[in-house]
Amino acid sequence: MKRREFVGKSAALGLAGALTPMIGGFDALAGRPAATGPTDMAAVRGGDPVTMFNKAIEALGGMGRFVKAGQKVLVKPNIGWDTSPERAANTNPELVGRIVKAAYEAGASEVFVFDHTCDQWDRCYSNSKIEEAVKANGGTIVPGNNERNYREVSIPNGKVLKKAKVHELLLSTDVFINVPVLKHHGSTTVTLSMKNLMGVVWDRRFYHGNDLSQCIADFLHFRKPDLNIIDGYRMMTRNGPRGVSDADLVDLKALIAGTDIVAVDAAATLMFGAKPADIAHIRIAEAMGFGTTQLDKLNINRIRV
């Protein structure tokens, strides 16, 4: 079957059987126009991944707002699956490569990229084309498959997640840029910025066995990314997080970027066609004070390419 094209808010797509979301467009993001003040979030539609990133980062004030000269940067995409870029189980490689380049343009001394993959790490890195894109733009790609590279940390005020082993790069870099792909997940409905942080943790089985949504939110007590960039160029609407076939995909051609991890996840959830209040980890994180789902209180720069 051929991949589906995005046809607007009225496109009804089957999702995991019972849920049939109505994929949302810009009108789903009920924020104030960015012209009324500084941009809190950039939502871009209609271009290729690199063009949409360029528009978004410009709207947010440029990469220099986040990366200063001499700083070390960690870019964390989703590289969890041994699939090709066309299958959209991983973050778009062109987007990852452009972010690496933009960090260097802003003066970064080093840019590292890694993920604790679900499939065999070297095949994920290679077949996703992310390793190639990172190296082509001067970045360093680091394996995440060895426990010796993880350090145990305390999670202050964590309700369920009290400690975790996190990758050493999270402890040794100055800037943390989180780059998930917008897609369906069988356990959490969507997997976005907050859930992508599970890829910096060694023992993810603890999450799945001890209130997954609470653990996802608890981790934010340890560290929130400095910038979240959600890749919605091609969206997996069902059978996530890995996908089964091209029939699971829709060409959404969207990108959302911002510093408020709850807000960007809420916006992406709306574009996916679900309600943020129905996603447990988003609801919990907002209640814990990590951000807002009240998009009407934010200045959102909506950009069409």
C-alpha cells in the first residue's frame, strides 16, 4: 500500500483499533500570534525537514540563543529502530544533520549524537542514515549500547523514579537538544519529546514495570532539554513505535520547536489528532510544574513554507 498524504483536519485515520484521531493543522494550536511578543514555540508546515528547521530556529531567535561559543552539545534523536528513513520510526537524518551543523555554526566546540537503541545499535545507526548525516556535518556519533558508559544519578523529588543510570554525555555536555520523531506508541498513544528521553537511560525496563507515564514525567526532575525539536515530516499513525508498513504513515510535513517540553508535546499531540489531557505523562508533567498544555497562553509562530 502507498503512504498516505496529509489532507487536513478532516482526515480520519485508524489508530490501534479503537482510536480514530482527526489529524490537526495549525488551527489545532490555539495560541496567540507571535507578533504580540517573543516566540514561545515555532510550528512549521509544508517544507522539507531542513527548510522547516531553518524557519523554526530563526523564529526562536537563532541557534545562538541556545548554543554559545566553545560549548559542548548533545543532540538526542530517536535512532531506536533498524529501519530506513522512509519508514519514519526514527528521526529524519537530514534534520539531525542540519541541527549538528547549526550547532557548529553557533560556535559549539563539539557536537555528540547518540541513542540507547532498541534494535542492534550499529544497524540502527547505519540504516537510519543518521550516522552518515552526523559525520557529514562534523559531529561525533557515540554508541549507547554499553552499560559502562552510564552513570547512576538521583532523581530529586521523583515519585516513582528515584534514580537512574544515564549516559555520561548527558553529564558532560553543556547544551542538550532533544529531537524526537512524532509517531504512535502502543503504550502511551504518542511518543514525543518526554518519552524520547528514555533513550538516555540504561534500564528502561524499570519504567515499563513501574508506572511508565509517571517515570517519564519524573525524569524531568533530573534534566530537561534546552531545546526540543519534534520531527513531524512523516508521521506514523499506528503500529508504533516501530511500524509495520508504509500504510502506517502519512506525510504530515510538520516541525514543532520550543523550550517548554510539555507545550511542544501538547502541540504535537494535537497535530497527531489526540488530546494532551488524554496522554498520561503529559498530564502528569504539567501537574508537576514542568510546563503547560495551555497553548492559548503562548505566543506561537505558525509558519507555512
